[in-house]
Amino acid sequence: MMSRWVIGCAVVLTLLGGCHRSAKPDPVSPAAQAGPEAEATSAERAPTATASGTARPATAKERAAIDALVRAAEEVRQLKLLRPVSIEIEDGEAITESLRTQIEDEDIEQARVIYGALGLLDADADLRAMFAGVLGEQVIGYYDPESGRLVVREDVMSGLTGAFGPEQMQEARLVLVHEIVHALQDQRLGLGESYQAERTADADNGFRAVVEGDATLAMLAHALRQQGIPLSAATQGIQQMGGYLDLNALVRGEKLDDAPAILRVTLVTPYLRGLQFIAAVQARGGWPAVNNAHRRPPISSEQVLHPDKYFAREPAEVVSVIDNPSVIAAGFERAAVDTLGELELSVYLGQTQTSGTDEAAAAGWAGDELVVYARGEELALVWWTSWDSAAEAEEAFDAARGVAPKSDTAAVERKGRAVLIVRGLPPKLHRNVRSDFSSFARQLRDRPAPPEAPKNLVY
């Protein structure tokens, strides 16, 4: 389960012409510009040193600017806060450390086992440092639903008060609107409770797309409103931009560029593809429909990538891998089980692609379940996947063979509209595992045509 530790504004400003990620050159001191009043403000801002970096509360001037943005966010999102939000200003170092502490050991181990077995992560790497480094580089503000605290990076807050000029002031305002929407989601739509729910990796990607897509669309609506443009004039274009998005070109950063594709894609997708998904929902039923999407989020990343499947309530196919007795007798034990879905399958199948994904090969996904077995330090993986048709399965099969390790412990097989992926399993165990898979594949009936979305259904 990747990148679920923070709800923040990391990449969304790229859609509006560039993201204010790096610190600007030191401006002339505000105190030197504004005299005694600025000196008093400077004293009020006295930062508190933390174990790593500095943190401080918002000044009265900053709080007043934030309060104005709260009213703007409430107006554009058609929701009102029930209580004030706690604001904290942190420098980049403190934000990175905050994010590091939010990454739970269980999530690190789950990522190490699953994505290590898939060859998508180096299982021996310091994953906590990698994740925190990427997030710290990209995140310019975040809302913590557990504490109800909104954290904004120091340079962004300086931009809000005009220290870097009008362009950075506008970017800072957009960041704050995005984060205030997360506070609205928490207080009015149960974000905190929903955030704690247990989900598969696939369902979690669907949930995060709603959360970030909503905040991003509201931020965009605020920017458009300032230009006198109604959101309805932009939602159609937003929905259609998916085929033109190059995530690698849109979102850059030294640590992000060096990060594995599974981290890059799952970090960025909730913002960009989530924006498209929420734009489709909002166009269909306005902000009340978006509220309903929080109550009934997509059950899969497939429903985010193809909103018509969400509106039609097309279910994912239930897939359950059987533990073969010979695998258990050989000393292997289940170490992890998950459903990765269309999005993360596109990363696995796209390992040879410059984009890091193969969306075409993953597009016919119907269901999957992956089980990782451990025997001491050995990891073995059995992955059953089902597809909408035999033709879609064949395309996925070809892509899976193209990224399979050149080892007798790996295998890829297709039966009808099902594909089996095996990695790290001793060859003598393959026959029995393939037999179980064949039984599963034979039981699959032809996938019915997806239902047509009711015209009056808005979620």
C-alpha cells in the first residue's frame, strides 16, 4: 500500500503552470521594509526548534490571510467548517521528519514484502528514508486527519504574505485552499474515520483519488472563479486530458526522479487522475455528488481510471488464491496478501516502458489477488489475475512475459481470461500451483457486458 501516509498538496500546482516547491532566494527582510510593526510580527513568529528543522504557529497576519481563504474554500466547495483548524508552519526539514514519523512500520514491511517480491522495490533499501525523502521533496503542505492539524511549509507561508511577489502569493493561496478542503472533508465528510479503514492497495488508490481529486478540483475552481470562469466550462476538458498526461514530464524532483515507478505513480495518480475522476463526478451531479463519492468511494483504481465503470457500479471480480499444500509443506508461509488492481498492474507490466506504466496492457483488468510466501529470507509470489476477455488476458500475458525474470523460479501462464504470474518459487512446486490456477481459470465464466450507468445516478 503506497503513499497513504499523508494527505497533502504535492503536485497539483503543475496543472496551473508550475509548482512552488523550492525555497526562493532570501527576500529583503520584512522588518527592514515595514518598520516597527513588522518587527513585532517577526517576534511573534519566533520558531521552535524541533529534533529536525523548525516549526511555529501562524502569526496574526498569516491567520487573517488564512481565514479569508477558509471563506473562499467554503464558498467554492459548498461546505462550512464546524470549528477552527490548527495551523502550523514548518520548514522543509521539519516536514520531512513529520512525514517520516507518520510512516508506520507495518506499511514499510508490507511494501518491502509485496513490492520486493514483485521486483518493483529493492527490499534491502532503507524504504522509510526513501519514502520520506520523496514526500518531503514534493509536499508543500499537508493536513493530518488524526490530529486535525494543517501544516504548511515556511516558504509557502512567506509567499502567502507577499514576500516573494504576486505569482508566489497566488500559488500559496491555492495550496492553502487545497489543504482547507481536506479540513472540510474531515469535519463534514468523515475523512478521519475513512482514512483509518482497512483497504486493499487497489481500494486505497481509489479512496485517495477521491480525497485528492476533490481538493484539487476545488482549488482549480477557486482559481477559475478569480478569473470569472465557471467550473462547468473546464470540467469537460479536465476529463479528456488523461491521454495527454505525461506524469514524468509534469512532476519532477531529484528524489522523485530517482524513485521507483511504483512510488512515483501511486504518489502522483491520486492528484491527476483523481482530478479527472472527480471532474466527471462533479459534472454529473455538482458538489453533492462529490460528497456522495466520499461516502461511496470507488472500489478499485479501475473505477477511477474509467469513471463510467464507477457510475455503472461495475464490480471487480472476486479472486482468491488457494494455498497449495505442497508450497506449505516445503516450508513456505503466507507473508502478505493483497489486491493491486489496474493501476499497480500497469506499473508491473510497464517495467520496460519509459513512462513506467503500460496502461493499455492493464486496461482490461477484472480482478486479482496476490500472495507472497516467505521461507526464511526467501520470498515467493503467486498472483492470480482475471481479465474482461481472453483477448485482454492475452495482451496482459504478453506484457507479463516481457517483464518476467529470466529464472526457472518464475512463470507466466494464461488460461482463457485468467493470467498466472509466479516469481521466486522453486520449480518443483510450479506444477501444483499451475494446477490450482487452472481450476480457478476453468471456473471463470464469460464476463458479462458492463451495465449501463443510470442517467439519474450521480454517484
